[in-house]
Amino acid sequence: MTSQMKLAAYFNPTGHHVASWRHPRAQRDANVSIEHYVEMAQAAERAKFDMVFLADSNATREAHIDAISRSVQFVAHFEPLTLLSALAMVTKRIGLTGTASTTYQEPYNLARKFASLDHISHGRAGWNLVTSAQPAEAANFGRDRLLNHAERYGRAREFAQVVQGLWDSWDDDAFVRDVESGLYFDPTKMHELNHKGEHFRVRGPLNVPRPVQGYPVMVQAGASDEGRELAAEFAEAIFSPHLNIPAAQTYYNDVKERMQSKYNRDPNHLKILPGLSVVVAESDDKAAEDFDRLQSLIHPMVGREILSTMLGGIDLSPYSLDEPLPDPLPPTNGSKGHYDSIVAMARKENLTIRQLGERCAGARGKNSIHGGPKKVADYMEEWFTSKACDGFCVLPPYMPGQHVDFCDMVIPELQKRGIFRKEYEGATLRENLGLARPKSRYAKG
């Protein structure tokens, strides 16, 4: 059987493009419209996407007020797990993955929320594990400073270990509910974790039964060395930031080799899904027109501020919009994957700050393509067959318009080529991703 790609649908409220809300085919009040998200999730399920993915942050994004007041993304929107629980009631097969930070939560609370979502959705929950990197987030939790990169990842590793331990608090068959004997659960099948580590002390047990999937699917997005290590140990899907096939292949091979050699994990049990922003239309020319229209809606100040954020908060205001990035750039404590990819692109193409801002603000540093269905499918197939990825995290530039167009135009083309499913393989997110259900650490044999 021909191997088939996996697809996640990344839902920013009005779309991934920074000017998305200004497009006539966008839902301008999407950030507070449950009807919008229901429509988008059901469209993705009809198209047989593996999962819906919701990003998140613990702060309104910091930027110059003239820029932030023209933006939608990471300003004011639904909390992901609340929204995903609602979407679980109006979908049946598609996975429901949300972002939750290890920096500003406790393992017990988070384990409880995702275990609940997994039961509510009958086994479709996924956790995108992130370490928060924005100073504004620290300020909202009484912190005087942002934890440095190594501190964040050290905490995240222990956090993930504790969460998985809590998910094993109850054996799968612990709740006997025997009316005749009066026994609700078997006391031998409840387990206290009693974790005592560098960052956390957690007794347990979790007060939610073991999740339907054993563990909700673990998703990660780190491109730094610490991020790759965390992914190799825990992740079952990765949203990667790479912009070309050679860089993506290097990352793909590195993380999967670490999985096997250091953690004795099957490389097939991790799906690497680069972000891809797609503008599709009936023809290449019409797609180019739509793309150019979107780009024309980006305000220069918005472009510069988005670029600054993606470079880790570097202040670019002292520099002319029509000059290249300063060389050298000051160091950053932000995402290394975004920083390296953007700087490499800027140097290679000799882009000005204005041009780089437009480029990054449009797809916010992610890979992008515009064209007819065949051109888009050709591009995706080349990445997939070159072992640069296991599929994609699709970033509709504006919604509902481009999400619906991708479902109606690109999905049938991928299905015709035999590289994407026509029906779901199973009932749970794990089953559809081809991932094994993890055994409890307390299981015998």
C-alpha cells in the first residue's frame, strides 16, 4: 500500500495571514464565533484531516499599539480546551489538539484537562506541549523575568514525565462498577505517583480515569537542540518550521535517529508535519492574484512588528524599512527554529526589513505556496516522497474561504494520487495517525 500523508488543520481565528481579517472571504468576528469554528471543524472532518490544531499563548501579543491594533492573531480569542470540548460535541472522528504551556501550569491541572477532553471526545485529544517564550506571559503570572531556554526545557521534560505518570493513575479496567457487591473500583488498580523531582512534587492519583487513548497524542514544535531532544523522547507529532526540503530532511533524520538510538522508540511513531500556508484557486494565475491581494493588505508597521516578534523580540524600530537586517543581530531568548530560518532567508535573498516583514507577516515565517490544485499537490507530494515530512500542518491564510477551498480542491487531488486517505482508519486520533496505544507503567506482562 502506498504510504499516505497526515494532515493537521491549523485554525487561527480569521486565518494564518496577518491581514486575513481584511479579506472579503474571512469571518471577521471569528475570534468569538463558535459557529465559525463548528463550520471549519466539520469541513476539515469531511475532508478527512487527522486533526484540528489550536495554537495559544498566555498573553495578548506585545507589539507597538499601531501594529497590534491592526492584528487578530494572539490578541483576544477562545481558550483552546474550552473550544475543543465544544467541538467534540459536533464532530465524530477528527482529532482535537490544543496548545498548553508547561511554563505557566501545573502538571496535575493539565493532565486532568486533557484526560477529560479525551473522554469527552471518545479518544480524539492531542496536547501540543510548548514552553512559553514571551515576556508578556511571564508578567501575567507574577514573574519578574522569562525563564531562559534551558530552564524552560528542563521544566518541560519533567512536566511531561509527571503528566504521563498521572495518566497511568488508574488501570484501564479499574472501574468495575459492580452493583451486586457494591464495589465501584478495584482498589488494587489505583496508583499514587509520588513524584519528587527538581521542579515538581506530585502525589496523585489523578481524579480522572485513564484516557481512552492511554495518553492523549503528544505534539511538539521545538526546532532547537533542546526542542529536538524533547520531541525525540515524548512527541508523536511535530509541527516543524522548515522552509525548504534539505533543511526539513536534515531535521527529519536527526529527530527520528534520536528517537531510535537514545529512547528506543519506533521512528514511525512520530509524524513530522511542517507548516504550510496555501492559497489555492482554480488556476495558478487566480491564486497569484489572491495572494498578491492578501499581501497588499499588510500594513508596513505590522510587518515589521511581526518580524521583530518572530526574531525573539529584537527591536527593529531604529532601522530603516528599506535596509537589510543589521549584521550581526543581537542574541535572542526566543524560538531558535524561527530565528535561524528567517535570518538565513534574509541573507540568502538580500531582503530589506520591509520585504522580510511582508514575507514573514503573511505566513508568519512558515512555508507558503500559491497555485492551482495540481501545483499545490505537486509541491506537497515532492516534500512527502523526499522524506522531508510525514505530512503537513496546513495553515489557511484566511478563513473560511481558503480552508474550504483547500478541502474542496487540494484534498481530492491528493486522494486521486493515493497519498491521502478517503476514509478514516479508526475511531481515535492515535488510530488515524497509526500510533500505538501506550501501555500503563503498571501493566503486568
